[in-house]
Amino acid sequence: MSGWVKIVGLGPGAESMITPEVTAALDQATDVVGYVPYVERVAPREGLTRHGSDNREEIRRAEAALRMAHEGRRVVVVSSGDPGVFAMASAVFEALEAGDAAWRALDIQVLPGISAMLAASARAGAPLGHDFCCINLSDNLKPWALIEKRLRLAAEADFAMAFYNPRSKSRPVGFERTLDVLREACEPERVIIFARAVSTPNESIRVTTLGEATPDMADMRTLVIVGSRQTRLIERSGAPLVYTPRSAS
Amino acid sequence: MSGWVKIVGLGPGAESMITPEVTAALDQATDVVGYVPYVERVAPREGLTRHGSDNREEIRRAEAALRMAHEGRRVVVVSSGDPGVFAMASAVFEALEAGDAAWRALDIQVLPGISAMLAASARAGAPLGHDFCCINLSDNLKPWALIEKRLRLAAEADFAMAFYNPRSKSRPVGFERTLDVLREACEPERVIIFARAVSTPNESIRVTTLGEATPDMADMRTLVIVGSRQTRLIERSGAPLVYTPRSAS
């Protein structure tokens, strides 16, 4: 039996957003590796070992996955959303580059998933319908000054922006600073969307403006989208639709 | 019978990347609307009318979809990849905003898909594993000067970059200019990936550098990814893996 690693995306939460190729990989796996709440999204079955670990354990988890595949096991590394967007794919490749040279001969594939930003955008309308950027607001792995520089340049470029990891208990002030930077660079009417736990029973979508936004509207389960200068609302009964037109001047 | 519109993403090409919720929407539809080659990806069946149109017909197609739903039909608007990224969702909302006020009461949903950029990134490794931006290189709906400004600011921000619509017969020079701008702003060793027809029988992935890249490496079916300064190659037998580490300085 020859082992492999498939680094897969489980999508934002709903089963109906998991692609058939990811489901097939999970059906063939002997081992599933990932952050505890994501591993728990995979149903237990005979012949499958689920290895849940803490979210600060990414490199150790990646090494374990590569080692098991090298021993002949069929290992699925799970992320929520897409594995290539601030998730496990880069961690596995960091471990691969630094690790046992024999691991490079392994069959390693990345299977994309519905990313949180695309799921959030779909629920709100189409706020990412024109040029946009995607920034991880956590300063655990990069200096805050770099985040702030990127925010200012993104505003100058008039990108719509999708923010991952806006706020956590251990980083209570970063998102407040983010809002301050954006308020300096953008008009107060700029649209901002707080999309929490999209496609789960706890989903909430809140559409407001930079002028009205407060830091407590975001937590670690929130994907934040800031519109460009062109982003528009369509009012109707219920929540407005938010979209960015295809054209710009 | 009450009508609805679902604006769905068919993913980059492979059936195995179409989400179950999109498949279910297609199973319930009375009408499928879209660009001819995308409509042809939906199998014909009794009770389903397929309306293929030219790719310059987006607004007329969107109006037709809304009109049919208002008449009680169940209409699926198809895009390849994700419908919210340079695709039909924004076109439908433009038509909705400008059209018959009664259309605003319609049940309209966007169902996300695996976008071309995420599929291309997965095939190459994880080049979008850190902060990145996504730019449509077509100047049909925006001035070239704005594209160039965004390219320069994206390079200054050290975003990885995903480019849609890099080159077509009617726009032969834009991508050459794009490469010129990037060569001024980035070092010649910067990684660039040409991912064509990902997940189809014609798939090709080419990894090179800005210094070696030529305009003819891209066409309308190519998704181009330019790495950040941090993007790395892992050499192994066969194509190298390309990834951007999670950390930056």
C-alpha cells in the first residue's frame, strides 16, 4: 500500500458545500489530521483514525501527516474553508521543505474548498465582484506594521478587502487599530460586512458602514469584508444586497 | 409555483469540484442561463431549458433571468469558478438595481463555487497562502491606468497576486504591459505561475520567473499567479511545489 497526503478544504461549515473530491478523499483515508473542531466535522468510521490537535500545533501536525504518509498511510489534512488560504497547505509545505528529504517523493495533493471569503461574499451579495485583496489580520506571524502598510496601500488601490482572523481574546486591539486605519483612508459611508459562522446554524450577516462599525462586531469566527469606493447596496425587504459593480473609473 | 434565481459557480471544470448545493439547484431548475460553454456543462434533461448566450451579453442575460423568475420559473445562472469573482453575480445585481422594482421581492441566492484562483493555487501548491490580491486584467470595463496603479500598489504591499483574464485576441498588449510593470516593481527571480484550464483534460501548470515569462504563456483560459517576495519553490522530481509561508517580516 502506498501512502499519500491530501490537504483538503471542508468549506465554511455546511455539508452541502463540501466538494465530491474532498468527500472521496475522506472516504479513502486511514487518518485525518487537523485542528480539533475541523477533525470533528469528519464522521468517525471503522478504519479511520482521527487526530485532532490544538490550533498552535500546525507544524507538528504537518510533520505527523508527512511521517504517517511515508509509513504508507492515506492521510487527509483538513482545514475549514480552503486549505490554501491562511490554512494548512502552507504549513505542510513548510514542514516538507524543512523535513526528511524522502518526504519529497510522497504523493501530495491540495484539494480546494469553498473559502470563508467566497461564502461570506455570496451570502451578502457580490461585494468581491471587482478587484479585491485578502489579508490575515493576525500579527502572530508578521509584524503589525506590515498589516497597517498593506491596509493603507489596499485602500489607495481601492480594492475591496476580505479580512481573516480579525480579532481574538489574545489580540483584542488589532481590529480596533484596523478600523482606525481604514477610517483615516476611507470615507465613513464605506460599506463593511461582518459575516459570522457562515453556512452554520449560528450564521449572522451584518451590513453596516465604517462610521458605525465597532470592534466588538468581530470575533475569531467572523470574516470581515470592506467594500471598495464603488460598492453599492440594493435595499429591499430584509437585509440589503451588497455588490461591487464590474466596472470602475 | 414561486420562482427564484440562484447564481451558482460550477467550479473550474471537473465535476468533482461542483458542490452538492449547486448540483441540487441544477436538479430543481426549470431554466439555466449563462455563457454558452458554461451552459453546455449542464446535462440536458426533460423539463430544463438551457439558454446559452455570448459572453458580451451579461446584462441582457441577467435581465432575462430575473424576468423569468418573476414569471414563476426556477432559474439557475451559471458561471465557471465562483459566481462572485469577475462573474455573473455582480451582473445580476446591476440588472436588479436598474430594473423592474418588483424584481427586488424575488428569492435570489448566490451559491459559491471553487474559484479559478483557488483551484490554480491548489494545483501549484499554496502560492496564495499569505496575504494576496486578485485583479481582473481586462480593460473592457475599467481604464488601463487603474489596472497599472493597482499592480504597482500590490507590488509595494508585497501581496501575492492572482490575475483573471490576462490576455485575449481583442486585448493582445495588456498582459505584455502587465509584465513590464511587474518587472519594474519586482526582482526578476519572482515566481510566476501560468495555470491553464485547471481540472480539465487540457490542464497545464507552468512555473517560471518574471525574468523568463513571455506574454504568449497566457491566454483567456489562463489564471496567472505572481508570488510575493516570500514565495518559495520546493524542488522534487516532476514540477516543483510553490508556496508562500505563513509568516512574513
